[in-house]
Amino acid sequence: MSEITRVPLQPVAKGSLTKIWLGVAAAVVLGSGVAYATRYQGIEIETIKAGTGASPTKTDVALINYVGRLANGKEFDRGERAVLPLETVIPGFSEGLGKMQKGGKYVLEIPSEKAYGAEEKRNPQTGEVVIPANSDLVFEIELIDYKSAAELEQQRAMMEQMQRMQGGPGGGGAPGGAAPGGMPMPPMPQGAPQP
């Protein structure tokens, strides 16, 4: 049996113990790579990397990278620079995004009642069940940016006006269908993605 080397502890000055614990707590919270989870009305949000600023509202349009998985880890969806109007997605996804900040990375756990409930989702091409009924969902989300629907509509109108002034649809504007603020224009509401 090996002997443990003992280091004598110095007495702690009165009132210093609280300072030590506050310092430990601050180091844990501020330490790199430390994630923390928060529960909001049935959904759970784990912050991998905190963002900054305000959070999107249900009337905003978000630009995100995401991976969607079932609770067992099976991936069912993935999107890069996906443009999602928060009004068109499942309730748990909209509520979760409403607690996130631009530039942050999160893991969002959505119970089935805030996802698709008893409805199953099938792949339209194969008919395969992609999301079984009553499935809890897990999304890894990076919130790149968000804008209000009104702001995007104003940018769309400005682009149309610029195109008319320059002589038609090929006459310039922002590259790749991007709005003047650098965010791609959202798709029209019909057929909007439904994470």
C-alpha cells in the first residue's frame, strides 16, 4: 500500500471561505468549454458557446446551422445557413431559438409534445418514417444571425427597386440572393422548413 503525501492546510482567514467558493464558481462558469443547461417550459437548452445581444422573437427570421437527431442519436435532418421564419417551425424550436443569442452554439432538447406529438414524419421520396410518433428531438444549433420579417421585407423591396433601376433581374444587387445586410433572403412561406 502506498502512502499519500500530505500537505498541511493553512488556516483560512475569517470571511475568506466565501471568497474562495465564489472564485471557484466563477472559474467554473467562465472556464473554456464549460457547458450549462437551462430548462424553459419543458424544453432544455444547453449552452455550448454563449452568444451576445438580444434573442430572436417569434416574428423574426433566423439564419442557423443545425443538426436534428432523435433522442437515440439517429440524425434525421441537417442544415447549413438555413433561413427559418420562427413562425413556421415547431413550437419547441421557436421557443428555444427565442432564448438563444447571435453567435452562440446550443443543444436544444424538445419533448414530443412541443415537437410533432403523435404525428410521424416521413421522407416524401421514400415513405420511410424519419421521425416516429411521440419522439423527443435534439438539435445542435448555431445561431448565426436573425432579422425581423419586416426588416427582411424592406430589404427585399429595396433590392427589387435597385434591380428595376439597373434594368432588370440580372442587373446587380447583393451576390447569391443575399440581402444588403449579408443575410440570405428567406424563402416564401409556402413549404417553409419545419425543424
